[in-house]
Amino acid sequence: MRFVDEFRDAELGRVVAGEILAAVDPQRHYKLMEVCGGHTHAIYKYGIDDLLPANVELVHGPGCPVCVIPMGRVDDGIAIAHEPGVIFTCFGDMLRVPGSDGTLLDAKAQGADVRMVYSPLDALRIARDQPERQVVFFAIGFETTAPSTALTLMRAKAEGVENFSVVCNHVTIVPPLRALLESPDLRLEGFIGPGHVSTVVGARPFQFIPDQYGKPVVISGFEPLDVLQSALMLLRQLGEGRCEVENQYARVVPFDGNAAALRVMGEVFALRPHFEWRGLGFISQSGLRLSDDYADFDAERRFSAPGVRVADPKACQCGEVLKGVIKPWECKVFGTACTPERPIGTCMVSSEGACAAYYNFGRFARGERAAV
Amino acid sequence: MSGGDVVRRSALATTGGRSSESREQRVLSIIETARAKRAKFRDERVTMAHGAGGKATQSLIEGLLVPALDPDGAGTLAQLADAGAVGEDLALTTDAYVVTPLRFPGGSIGELAVNGTVNDLAVAGARPLALSLSLILEEGLGADVLRAEVESIANAAAAAGVPVVTGDTKVVERGHADGMYITTAGIGRRDPRARLSPRAPRPGDRVLVSGPVGEHGTAIMLARGEFELDADVASDTRSLWPAADALLGVAGAGLRCMRDATRGGVASVLNELARASGVGVTVREGDVPVRPVVTGAAEILGIDPLYVANEGVLVAFVSPAAADAALTALRGVEGHDQAAEIGEVTAEPPGMVLVETAFGGRRVMDQLVGDPLPRIC
């Protein structure tokens, strides 16, 4: 496939892997965090870990927008889905995220009309086609997906589609990164920055990471060569004592972002004072709600969702796993109360989360893989 | 509250050195024991995941059906084979067909109902002899639609050389079936050349697939029109008996086991067999035949073609000595010219399937939990 295969060239991959080996100090252990779930997926899918030296460790970050939705929000969604006459729509991978009493898939089995859509526009189309039903879109994601929700709402407003509303769970990328960086026990040396988010916000918002926290950032694309090259760029910064924001994904990410996308977000959304993240707790100014101009489309106002906060079990230590402070197996509930079939924390929800991956493939984890 | 909330001290974090190593081993062995246990059926209700061919389906079958119907494993149900043994040399299988839409590029529900059942016999090493046909029709179904499906059934049965010898029809009220559901059963005679068992694969054996993967499932997903994607993909529905016959002919006892890679795709079949035989399987991703149009659609949908359903692809485990001849024979069968050797059986790690990625890394190819759901990120 053109424009895809070029970035998956195994020959070039070996060349970059060689340069990485030359760039690292064998005496030093490197922990790099890939912030975005998309990168985690690429690392897992292509086995990129295998091409890195043993002293370079990739830590999976909080950037999987599905996994960070807390139980209480899922419960609210399920409650709305059970309201009479509601067609509840969301992205596919949201369907399996557990609330305190089951998932949206379970709600569907109990009779709720839950449908998977590919875009919020599909949900709006359902609303137009079925004016007698209330169509709710469960919006999730970082700045990557927020503009498409915003545009959909602008269209709904312009067309006067009254039976359409949105549960807004959009979050922003900078506050959780700042929360991670603020913690005194952080053990990370650099960040592989989120590529898709940056197509919207640009590279500029990440400047605070080198400026205030002294950690390098490389904004990265999602193909295996992108991720490898980004790791190389980070390791070179660390080796040369540089600390800056570099843009590996320049073919897509402009330094200042996408002004049009930021404008529509500004019109449709407003910051929440705080938002809860599964495994990370409340983070101030990290979530978006619908702005007052769009309050009529806010499903949280239209329906009486319980809005109860369901605390993550106390023993869940996703925060520490994310910061690289502990390994998955060191968590108190790992493998006992928290399993891939019945996950508690964000790291177990997605199959690529650090804990789920370790649960499923732990016997075959990286160190042993090298030995096989 | 601020982001400082993230900080939670852990006593365990300070556990270092040897004791942490042994704790890790302990945690891993707890997990291993849990994973090795027979799946339990603990769900409160049936969800769509129970029909997707992954872990949830496995819990339904191994946790509810087998314990009730074949409690001491005396029959063949516990072997979870595609077809069960009846007497000395007969094999029996049954399958239900519930696809939407009823017609799709490359086939229809009627064709699937014949080929799917014929294929379950074929991969069990049994020459198909006869089929039964049971139709559940929804009130209001157009006579033209029904006529077309009956014709498809007749044509597919004729092409496979297997007569429909008995049947049944029922009509349910509007809204109680998706147009029509079909159940077929098939009876076959075990081929004397067959020495097949899901426990037979051993280290060194080669893994063959009989053609490009992912076509049927992709064609169905696109035909449903949910994705507003158009691509030239057609279902691969066909009888696999000619392919099975050819393999039995050249490989004989060197043919360890065959499966048709229907729901859950090639990945699920390999996982089932790795578990059943206690071996590992390594798949070379670059050697798996996938047509570019399927790769493209899967790329956009965020789905791995190895997990997508096929209706005319079998996976065969063949001894190393017989592998080359088996592949040549397979490629000589009409419709299987793109058959390929995609990997081999290893001793380690038992029960797991690994993929050597085309990029040069490795990953574990696990069973699905439920349906392959498109990813947002």
C-alpha cells in the first residue's frame, strides 16, 4: 500500500535500531513514555520493543481515551442508554469498558438500544432519520476527536435537530501530563509525544515539558518507523544533553496546530473545573463540557443521569504503573481482583494496557523473550 | 483537587532485589493456574460476545455445554472438533446461519448454509454424504428472496456433490428473525487416509492456509453499509472438500489436523489448536496471504485480517516431511492457488501463538475476548 508500506520497511527498521544501539549509553537505563494509546498499539502490533536494546524501556502512558473513562461516567452512559426511546451511540472500543455494574455491551443485552458508530456524524444521521427517538452520542477522546464532535454539534444546531444530544467526556492532553510530571516519584526520562492530538493542538503546548520539567519530547507518527525514529531522536537528545520539543511527525503536525479545529472547539466546549480519570483520580481543568451556547444538546442536562462518582478501588495502583514507579505485578490487586475479564484500572481495560499485556504475556515478557 | 492526587505511595514499590523476583514468579504462577483452568460460564446474560468465537464463546461451550452434555469426556463433544464421531466411520456436524444481509458480494446465506456444514465435515477428514436443511422464516419475507435462497442452496449442494435428504420449515412472527435463519446438519464418512486430531500437532510441523484470509468477514462488514466504504471484496464461500481431499491424498498420516477458519479467523483457530495440543505456534506475518484490498479495508477499520472470518479457508498442520508436497497439492486445487505456508509449530511457549511481524519484531496473537471492535485510537 503506497504511503503506508514505506513506513513499515523492515530493512530501514534494522538501520534505525542499529543507530539506537549506537546512541545509548550501555551503563544507563532509559525509561521513555509513549503518551498516546495509538503508539502503544503500534509498539505492540509491530513488536517494536524487540528492536530496542534491553536498557531502553517503553512505558505506556495515559493516552488511551477509552481506558481513562472512569466507572461513574460509564454508569451514567448506561443509565441514559436504558431511558425509554433512547438510541445510545458510541465508538466501538467504548462498548467493552466496564462500569461498576457491567459494560455498554451488557446494557445492550439487557435491551438498551446501543449502537456502534464510526463518527458523531453517523449518530446525527440516525437522529435525523428517526425524529421520534432520542439519539445520544457518548463523546470520548482527546483533542483528536473533539473537533469532530464540535462540528457535529454545530451542524445539529444549524439544522435544528432537537432529538440529538451528547454526553461529553472529551479530555485534554496537557493536564494529565502535568499531573504525571508533578509527582515526585516519576521515573521517566523523556516522552514520545502524541501525534494525532498534535495535528490539532500543534507542538507548542508541549514546550512546558522541557522548559519546566527538564524532559525532552518528540512528537511522533504512528507507523513503526515513526516510533523507532522518535525513540532515536529522544535518546540522542538525552545523550547530547539537549532537552527540547522535536517534531518527528512534521509531515502531518504543524508547530502551531490546526487553527480551524481549535476555533470550533472553543465555540462548542468549555473547560470543566475538574474531571476524573480512571486510575489517576481528579485532574483539574482536564475535561471539556458543552459550552452554554450548546447547553440544549447536553445529554447530562437532558437526562437525569445518576452522576455518582464511583471510586476506583483503593488498592488500584494504575497511577504508579503509569509513572513507571512500580511494575504491574507489584500492584496489590493485579491478577486477583483485577484481571482482563474483570478489569479495575485503566492499565487492565485495554488489551494493550501495561497490566493487561503483562497479565496475558507476562511469562513471555521482554526479558525472557530475548532469551528464547 | 489538583493533579497532585496522582501521587499514591506504595510500600511495594520499595521492595527490591531477590524477594521481588520471587514475588513476580508467584504472581505469574497464580495467573498461569487461572488461565489453565477450564473457562467458566459466569455471565448473567448472553451478550453478542458469546457468539463471536473468542473467549466468551469458549466459556459458553466449555463452561456450560460440555459439562452438561459430555461430563466425563467420553463422547467427542469435549474434543470441540468441527464434527463428532458416530459409530466406526461416520461423522456428524451441525451449524446455524444468521447472517445479515442475506445476500452479499460473493454469496448468500443459502450458499453459506451448505458450504459451512460441508466444510466442517471436510476438515474433520470426512467425505460429505448428505445434508439436512431447516428453515426459520420471518413473517413477511418476500417470496423472491426465499426462492433465490432455495436456488442458492440447490446450486451449492450440487456443486459440492452432497444431496439435501431431509428438512423442516417454521415461520415466526415479524420481528422474531432477521428475514430467515437456516440450520443444516451434515453426515459424512471418515476418510480411511485421515489420522486427524487437534492434539496431533508437534514441534516442527508446518502451518498452511489454503488461500487469502479475511475476505468473507470484510465483504459482510462492507455490505452492511455501516462504514460508507466501498471496495471490491467478495465472500470466499466454497466447499473445502476438494482441498481436504488433496491434502489427505498427498500427506496421509503427515496431515495432523485441519480447521476451517470461520468466525474469529485464522488467529482463533491457531489459538484453539495451540491450547489443545500444548504446543506453541509461530506465524510469519509477511507470509500470510492477504489481498491488498482487504489489507486496506482492515487498516481503515482498525481490524486485523487474521481475526476476520473466512468461509473458504482451511488451516492445516502438516509434518515437515509432507509439507512441501501438501502445499503443492493444495495450490493445484481450483480456488487455492494462493495457498501458503505461514508458520510452524514450536515447543515453547505452550498454548500460545506468536507472530513474527513483517517489521522484524514479535507479538503474541491472543484469542479475542469478543467481537473485533474498531479502535478509536
